[in-house]
Amino acid sequence: MVSLKLQKRLAASVLKCGKGKVWLDPNETNEISMANSRQNIRKLVKDGFVIRKPTKIHSRSRPGEPWRRRGRGGTRILWMRRMRVLRRLLRKYRESKKIDKHMYHDMYMKVKSIHKSKAEKAREKTLSDQFEAKRAKSKASRERKIARRKSGPGEKPSAPASAPESAAPPQTAGMTESGLILFLVSRAGKKGKK
């Protein structure tokens, strides 16, 4: 293959761009290799054998989108916007005599904390929901375990009882769940020894 280093340099000079931006037609390498002056390169440019590549575009629309991390406003700006909206509303109510100046002052002071308390309440709700789900799951698994132990090793367990104390033998009345489990385990061990 013929070296087109000189032609590329001359083309970059003629097209007023870098060597990386210059495209030389790979099908016309023999024609291009004959060109050894700027005049010849200009002719090749005119014929379309040498082209300046278009500039690459890096769009800035994505980072500006509101759901992207970099496009979001700062938390401080969001807070200020929220406060201004509520304070404007209070001012409007005071001017239209819907609230008096004492009520206005009282609400003005409360406006700031309402968002904090709302966020705190939402956080507490999610935590309590998670805790309830965990508790229900552990209770169901405990009932399944008790039913499995009761049915024995060879039999299939029946549906889990809703109240394990009522289904237990009379000597287990008044026992806690953990005590009941220990009792059932010890009974299962005795059955295996016989």
C-alpha cells in the first residue's frame, strides 16, 4: 500500500483542519498518491476524493433533563422554591383578609417545618410497613415449622394451624411458643428412640 502521509498533511493545510479530520477515498489511492502539491490536492477536494469529516456533536440536552442527577436543581434551590410558594400563598390570604396577621405569623412559622415533618412521617411509615411484613413472614414460617414437626418425618404436613396452642396436646396448655417448640422437639426425639 502506498503511503499517503504527505497528501494527508497537505490536505489538512488546504482544508484548514487537523490530519484526523481528513478523509482520503480508499478506492482512489493511486490517484491521490500522484498528488504532490497543494494545487493537486485542491483538485482532488473538488472531485470529492479528499473530504473534511464533519464535526462530531456532543449534545448537552441529556444532562439538562430533570430526572437526571446532573440536571436536577440543587436541594437548596428546591427548598427555596417550595418556601416561596407557600409564603406567597400566605401573603395572598392575608391581603384578601382570609386570615388575620396573628394567624399569618403563626402559619408562616409552621410552613418551614411542615415539609420536614411530612418527610419524617413518610420515612416512619415505610419502616413500619417493612417491620410488619417481616413479622408476618416470620410468623408464617414459624407456623409451618410447627406443623412440620407435628406431622412427623414420613407424613406430609397439613395446612398450618392458625392457633398452634389450641391444636397442641392438653399438657402444653399455657406454654409460650418457644416452650411449645422445645416440647414438640423432645417428643419427636422420644418417638425416634422407640
